Amino acid sequence: MEASISCFRTSISSPLRHPLIPSIYIHKKVKKATNFKSSWDSVTAIGYRHPRVISCLSSSPLATGGDVFSVTSSSKSEVDYLGQSTKGDLNLNLGVDDQASLEGPIEEVARIEAEEAESLLNHLGIQDPFSSMQSPRGIFCSRTLNLRSISAIGYDMDYTLIHYNVKAWEGRAYDYCMDNLRNMGYPVGGLAFDPDLVIRGLVIDKEKGNLVKADRFGYVKRVMHGTKMLSNRAVSEIYGRELVDLRKETRWEFLNTLFSVSEAVAYMQMVDKLDAGDISPDLGPLDYKGLYKAVGKALFRAHVEGQLKSEIMSKPELFVEPDPELPLALLDQKEAGKRLLLITNSDYHYTDKMMKHSFNRFLPNDMSWRDLFEMVIVSARKPEFFQTSHPMYEVVTGEGLMRPCFKAHPGGLYSGGSAQMVENSLNIHGDEILYVGDHIYTDVSQSKVHLRWRTALICRELEEEYSALIKSRSSRGRLIDLINQKEVVGDLFNQLRLAHQRRIKGRPAQTLAATKMNDDELTDCMQKLLIVMQRLDQKIAPMLETDGEHFNTRWGYLSRAGLWDKSHIMRQIEKYADIYTSRVSNFLQYTPFVYFRSQEQTLAHDSHSYNIPTPPGTGSGS
């Protein structure tokens, strides 16, 4: 113990100012590195041999398994500087005064320590928090989240813990849907699955047979009728006075999960058939809303009848994209004391088959997927699971036989039930639970609205979108330059136009440049500026149309609606998801104790958002 205290006290003055940090990190690695002969080999394997680190490692409670941490608030005010609860913060129990080890002003100590920490992270091959966020596989934060304060983490399964090959999975769902439509008498000949036809976040207008992309306020920006994109003028004529309102479920259908892809593709193709008069009148009078019901019924039968899932269970390797890092990320969380839950709408047999295929081969020491989770709930019936109480059944045999039960117990496997039962069983409530899923409504918004759980959204398309944004950086820069040029030219044109207007009315021009021009000069200058703006428009318009084509040629970026604004789905993500990322395994790039800090939300009147000099007389010395 004394060696550890000495090591900690000399941290500021020693050549290496982080003897304790790497010793914690290395201890974690040594504990897991069973394929190395000794702790020294483990340290060498991660590229670090500093003798002071080895001294700390060999003599501190960290190396001998002592109880070095206490889980209490590390702040006297019970909240940190961002106003978040400090419940779950870790304190070191080394028997030393935390002030005794610090010498000098805290600002200087912190600066030195931060520099050393960044250097050490780089030396160990670990990205610093800022670099981790700036990558396709970063975890992005809408609302500050202290993962140390999270006691339990619940996971959805489909497209969350298990990612399907969209072309394979949704392609087969589309095939079964079309077979059912054919059996119902609909013409489906010549149609094929086209996954690029739609993206997540679009909205089906069931009254008009349209697929629309809206901005965060609900204004429609792009429209496809059937499989044909409409012009900007047509969009304005149809939706100039209408807003997308997702509360009107009889009209609008939000595509907020990848499971919606097959349905949307089938529906838009069948709209073309309806418009062409190819659907037999024997099926009765049919409008766009009735057609949507028919497609939904055909797809529902494909899921309910079980043929699709039976095919996937027989050959999961054709449909599931393996992720070896995923089980390790969950293992880190479990070993850090997080109580892991699996809450899925899939049935027991399908869940067991998919989880075995995706997890067991990547887990150490003959672990199975069940060993990761403290509680598993199948056939959860989300979103009702988060809203109301349903009967709960315990799955008691490997064949899936069940018996009624009235209380869940840690370690159990259940069917049905409710979120409130889970909270009562674990004695954990509200913001102590983080729920991770891919469906904005079923998983994220409902657990947030009804239970105040913390939430994380999984959106695999973020990786492709991030790469597309990088590819388009130069072209977007040129586009913004042209728009800025037009804005300056346009402002001068407007000023001269106003001066001309005042001159006609016999009022003072009030514009110095205009007062030096005669009428002909003023008119010629305005005409020249107008031509410049028209030429700029001819250049800008096609660039705006193609902005985002690296992601999708029809719809542009998932997160944007136009050059400047956010899309409707991005607004939903920011509103309901505390954090969002492309896959669960991205947690492996962070620690289970990470503090996700949301970015500053700039306002239109934020002066520091622009390079505006401080006005005279307003500085600190005034």
C-alpha cells in the first residue's frame, strides 16, 4: 500500500506524470490477457515498459484485487459542472488526502496532466475522446450522459445486437410480400427489390401515394410519387400549405427502421401499377390508402406465417453480418457492474438461434450468450411493453415451454410482461437504465416518454453517411462559397433597387454609391448584378440537387433536408435519443465509465459563432 501511495504522490513531479492511470489500464489488460505468460509480457504487448508503472502494478491494491474503489458521489454538491447526477462516480480508496498530491494552481496542473494523458493514450494506441467522436463509428451525444450513473443496460435484438444484411433480409421479405400479393390477385410481374429506392426517415403519404422527405419542422422538401421523383414546383403545389404530422397515423407512416424498407419499396412500385390501371377492378374500388393496407397485409402474412424466419434460422450465415467486437463490448459492460438485459419482440426460438449464431463463437471460456444477460425477455410486445402491463410467462425448458409467473427474478428468461416489472425486479428505475434499440418509436421514444429511461439509437447508415459527408466536403465548400457570393451580390442589388425606388418617389437615396450614379448608371449596374445572380443560380441549382448523392442519389443525406437544415428523422433522434451510433460494438472504443458530453447548441444570435470583433469599450477593462 505504501508503495502505491508514494507512486500517487509523486505523480506531478515525476518524468511520467501518470503512473496510476496506466497501472489501472494495464491491470485490466493483464486480467484479460490469458494468452500471455506473465504480467510483464502483457505490459510489453501493449507497448509500455516504464519501471514506475510496473512498480505500481506489483505493489498496489489494483494488482492484488483489493477494494480500491468506492461508488459514491465525488462531488459535495451531488451534481457535476454540467448539472448531471454524479451517482456512480468512482473514488479511489488509497487512504491519502486528494489535495496532498496536487502542487500548484489547478489550471496548470490540469493542463500538464491533460497533455500527458493525451500522449499516453496515443502511446497505448487508444483514441482520445475527441478523436473517437470524429469517426464513422463514433458515439454521438444529444443529451449529456454519464455512463457511470447507469446501473442497467437493456438491448433490443433485431438490427441492434444483430445486424442483418439489408439486401438479403429485406429482399426475402419483399419476395414473400410479392408472392402474397400475387395470390391476392395483384399484378406483380416484372417487379424486383430495389433497396436504393428508399432510405430510413422518409414518410409515406397514404392519401396521395407519395413518399416524402421532410425537414425538422415538417415542411416537405423532396417527393416521390410511385417510383418517380417530382419536381420542386410540383412539391410546392402539392405540399405548399401542408406539414407532415406523424400524430395523424391514418395518413402518415414514418419509416423509422430498416424493417420498413421492403414495405416501402413494394408499396411505391404498386402505386405505379395502380396509376397505370393494371390492377383488376375485380379487387374492388382501390385508392392509395387501400393499396397501402393490401401491401401491409401481404407483408404481415410473410412475418406471421413464419416462412421468412424459418428460412433465416436454417441459414443465418446468409442473412446475419457477424460482429466479433460486439460480445466483447457487452462483456466489458457486464464486468464493470452493469446489469445487462435483452428485451426483444422476437419469439424465444428465433432469439435463441440468432443469439447463439452471433455471440457464442466470439465469447471466451465457453460462455454462451445467456451468460451475458441478467434477464432476457422475448415476445415483449413493444411499444406496449413500455406503456402498460401484460401477463408474464417464464420460459422453463429449452423447447420453449412456459408457465405463468407474477414476478421476474434476476437471471430469468421470460415472455411478455412489462417494463415496470423489470424495474421492480431489479429495484432500478428511471434514468438509471439505458435502453438501446434501432426503432425510434418502439424502442427509443416510448422508453423515454413513459419511463424516463436513458436511450441510445442504433443507426447503421451513419457509417455510410459520415463517409459521404467527408467525400462531399470540397463540393459543399464550393457550393457554400457560391451561395455566399450570391448573398453579397444580392444585397448590393437590393440596396440599389431600394435607392432607385426612393429616387422615383423623389425621396433621398440614402445610399452613398447610388447618389453618385445617374439613372442610366444605376440601371446598368442593377442589370449587371441581376445577370450575375441568374448565372450563379444556374450553377447553384444543380449542385443543390446533387448534394448528398454520395449517400443516396434520390434523397440525399439521411440527417439533412436541404443544405442547411436537419431532416425530420434527425429531429426525432435528437429529441428522443440521448446518444446515437452506428452499432453496439462501438462501445468497445470507449470505457463503460465514459462521460458523453453533448455539444454546445449554437443559436442564431450567438456572437461567438462568427468572427465578430469585440466592440470598443465592451472589453474586460471597460
